[in-house]
Amino acid sequence: MYLEERAFWVAWSQIPTVGPVLLGRLFRYFGSLAAAWQAEPEDLTQVQGLGRQLVEKIVERRSQLNPEQLYSEHLRQNPHFWTPADPDYPRLLGEIPNPPPLLYYQGQVDRQETLGNRPLVGIVGTRHPSEYGQRWTRRISQILAECGFTIVSGMAAGIDTYAHLGCLDADGRTIAVFGTPLNKIYPETNRHLSEKIIQKGLFLSEHPVGTLTRREHFAQRNRIIAGLSRAVLVMEAPERSGALITAKVANEYSRDVFALPGRIDDPNSQGCLRLLKNGAETIINETELLEMLGALPKYNPPPSLIAPTAVIPPRPSVPDLDPPLKQVWEATAIEAIAFEVIVSQAQLDAASVSSALLQLELIGLVEQLPGMRYRRS
């Protein structure tokens, strides 16, 4: 009976006029898709969204398909997949209005994740992040992984890549949601990253082998990231960004949305600033983020995970510095600043600032970056 029901999920997925929402309604109305497949046209019209014309198309297409044969052929190319009727289908994803009817997977399955007992956090953002976005994404992903969170992202270039990398830095677990079939790595530049993820993590996609890559598939993927996650973090995003679609659907699914603030004159920060204006939680620091995530349903981290000293020790106080060194250090910040700006803010000549920066580097208070930019260590 179990295999039979799976076969009908595959068969219904071959009817293009029936999407995830209608499939969910059919499943709830008839109690199984096997029963829905056998239903008379008059009974099908009782399901919300199924008018007579659509039912006629369904009945015509249904007569051309053999569910058991389809299932057998499908398994040959796609041996690993879940349907919402399967016990291992991710519970949180199954609760959204439009869960993928077929969810293909590859890698290491964690039953505690699929049951919703292990907290998953989505991290998304622009494909063209600044150094600030790269650094904070990797840092926060690493800290969350160290505290037992699974990181979910889309393995796209940019923020997604740094989210996965940060998790791997902590030897943590990460899930990559594809906008392509699982046998097609996109972008190709992330092939090496995919090889690292698959060793301990998981790949997911709603597209079977042989599906042509379409632009809209990447937007549709965003609902899976949001649906899997208890919270979504938008690290850096311009106003027109797919990350904002993820944040929007996360709100619709009653997930918490967090955004990393940035400069108001930085186009890459405009999407995050807009989210903050509209009520997203602000990522102020790692400790407060962990405290807020710890308050999410079904996750009660031990006190050691949310104690400030256990997560990120406070920055040691600055040692006594001679006036020129102190002036220059105070002109720097956590974010990288150009040399000329430091000269202007320190109100010293360039030679004095250069000398002071060198001394601050030697004592470990300042770090030089490419392009004559500096930030506090």
C-alpha cells in the first residue's frame, strides 16, 4: 500500500495542470492520491480549484498513464525521493501551502531534521556580496553551526556560497537546495563546494533528472528554503533580489526573518534596510541572534549555547595607547575603511597615520586588507 501511494504521487506529478496546491487539496479531500486517481469526474469537481474544464483535461491525461509503470521508470533515474505521504518527508516543509509533491535528495539524511527536532536556519542574499557581506555571512554561519543549527541555503554564487562555507568551517551540517536536478551543479564554479557538502550534508531538489533548467525554478526554490527553516537570515541584498522573495514567503509561512544592517549609501544593503523597516529582526551581534533563535518553537538550547561568554567572548578592552595610536585606532572600525578616510578622521598627516597603522598591526589591533583598507582585528 505504501509503494502504491508513492506511485500515484509520481503519476499525478505528470499532469501539468495540477500543481502543488491542488495536489495538497486532492490529498486532503480523498485521503490519498491513489483514491483521487480512481475518483469519478463529478467527485473531482468537489475539490476547490477544480472546475469542469480542468477536470476534463485531468481525466483525459489520466487515461493515458499507467501509475505503476511510471513509478518503475521514475525510480530507475531518481532512486531517492520523498512524497508528502512518506514518514521522512521534512515535517516543516510539509506544513506549507505548496510543498513539493516530489522532493529528491542526495547525501546524508538526518531523521532529526526531517522530524523537525533539529533547528534549521536559512541564510540567503545577493550573488554579488561585498567583503562585509562575505565576512559576516561566513562568521554567523560558522557560529550557528557550532551551536547545533543546520544551515540551509541555495548553493548559488555569493552569500549562499559563504553560508555553506561558514558551516563547513565549523564541521557543521548544511543543506543545499537546488534550482536544478541533483545531477547538475549550478553554478559550475561551486562543484568543489558541492563535493564538500555531500560528505556530511544533503542536497534537495523538486526537479527530477532530465528537467531543463529554467530561470523560474530558482525563484520557486526559495519557498523550499523558507519552508525547511525555522528562521531566515538575509545577509546582504539589493532591493531587487531573490533573497527578498525568500523573506516574503518566510513571512507568509510564519517564519522569523532577520536582516543584517548595512550602510544606507550601499545598494547591496537596500533590500536588508527595507526588510528592517518592514519589521524584520535586526542582526546586531551573534549573542543576541542566538538568544532570539533559541526562543523559536521546539528548540531549547542549553544555557551554555546562549551565554555571551560561551559564544563570543567580549573583545578585550583596548590597552593604553599613546595619543597618535589611539587617534588612529579610534578612526578605524570593524568594517574596512580606506586609508584616506582614516587620515581625515584621525586629523593627522598621512605619514603619521601610516606609521601608527603599522604599529597597530604589529600589536594585533588592526588588519590591513587589499586596496589600502584597514579594519579592527
